[in-house]
Amino acid sequence: MMGFLPFSSGIRKLYCGVLSLLAAISYLKALLDSLQINHERTFVGVR
């Protein structure tokens, strides 16, 4: 069982990294969407 320990911990690290990456991507997407909405709103206000 000891031989499998580093392997599983590496998979866990990879899994956590992928999850954090997905979370960061979705967060940035939401941020960009809100910025775009604000941008359109300001454009409408300028008109």
C-alpha cells in the first residue's frame, strides 16, 4: 500500500489544481460578464 501513497497524493494535488483552475476561470468569466454589462450600460447612458 505504501507504493500507492505518492501516486494518490499526486492525483489529489492534480485534482485540487484543476478544481481551483476551474473556479478561477468561472470567477474571471463572471467578472468579465459583469464588466461587459456595465460597459453596455455606460454606452446606453452615453447615448
